[in-house]
Amino acid sequence: MEELTFVFARLKGLLLTEGTAGRAVEDLAEAVKRSIPGSLGAGVSLLDDQGRRRSTGYTDDVVAEADALQYDLSQGPCLTAWAAEATVQIDDVRTDDRWPLWQEAVRHLPLRSTLSTALVHNGRSLGALKVYSPLPSAFSLQDRRQLVLLASPAATLLGNVQPDSSPAAASKALRDALGTRDLISSARGVLMERHGLDADTAMRRLLSEASMTRVDLRTVALSVIDGAAGPSY
């Protein structure tokens, strides 16, 4: 906690420029790794000035590789947390099938558990803060709460060094990057995380909503990811 206190003080005292923000994010990622037991690495996902998703401030190469696979495949826990403005947890990558393409792609990595939370500033999602572990079921409820706590000053810092239009542009670019199949997969993952559903039940709920509202499945999936879901969700 002493290290986290130092990071909070550093965040508050920084002159808010892109350069100092970058250094602060690096400090934050390192503090996340050190403060959450069993962590393999931590990092932050953002959009760069070209509208490309990237990782910044990551502590280890495995974080960069696992994230790059999410960006390439347009699916994964970090992207879902970002798009849904939520916290997403995987207790075992080998058995969690919410993002099957990414699950298969990271099989060779020393990665079993993940915890990702959105960086939300003024009601807009700027990106995501995440931590990885080589151990299954590595992250506790307390770890989850702590990551959310850490994300708040990070989002404030990043929100103050980006133009006002960046969060909206980031959200649109992220949704546009998700193909229909992966968009539906991400929405299914959100429902699984939000309501503790298995994959089949979550998919049936999406199909049922599409049938009842007489809209296509992609529209329903966008509704879930944008946080505009109705009571039936």
C-alpha cells in the first residue's frame, strides 16, 4: 500500500502532459504488478493518435504479447472490459471459452488468470487497466476492488491529457474494429461476467432478446456492450 500511496501522490502532482502521463502510467503498471499477489505482469490499453489499439506502460513482454493478440483478433477480456466499461475476470484461460480465438492464441503463454477493468473518465471509457497471472484463480475479490480503485486516478490523468473527443472516438473505433462474430462473442462475455451465466445461457439470452425486440443479433450485441441493455438482460 505504501507504493500505491506514492503512485497516487505522483499522479496528483504531475504536470499533465503526454510525456509525464506516460511515465505515470508506467509507474502505475509496476505498482499494480507489485501490489497484487501472484501477478505475472500488468499494463494499460489505449488508442494511439492513429486510432490503433496499443499497450502502454506494460511491465513484461508477456503482457504486450497477450494484448497484441487481443488487438489482432478483435476479442479478449481487456477489450470487453474496455468496450463494456466493466471489470472482467478470468479464473482459468484454459477453460473460459468466452473468447475462443484469443483463448487458443495464448495457449503457449504462461498465462492462466486475468483481471481487466475499464478506465472511465467523465462517463467515457478511455481504455483498460489489466493484470495477468500464471496461476489459475489467482485474483480475489479484494484484488478486483483494488484494481478498480487504481483505475480511477489513472483514468483521470489520461482523460486530462487527451482531447475531449478522444473517449468517444476510442469507443467508436473499438466497436468498429469488432466484426459481427466477435462483437456477439464479446457481448456474450459481458453477460457471462455480469450475471454469472454459462456460455450457452448467455447466447440464448442474446437470441431471445433479438427475437422479442425484432432486431438483428448485432444490434443486440452492441446494446449490451454500450451499456444500453434493457431489463431483460
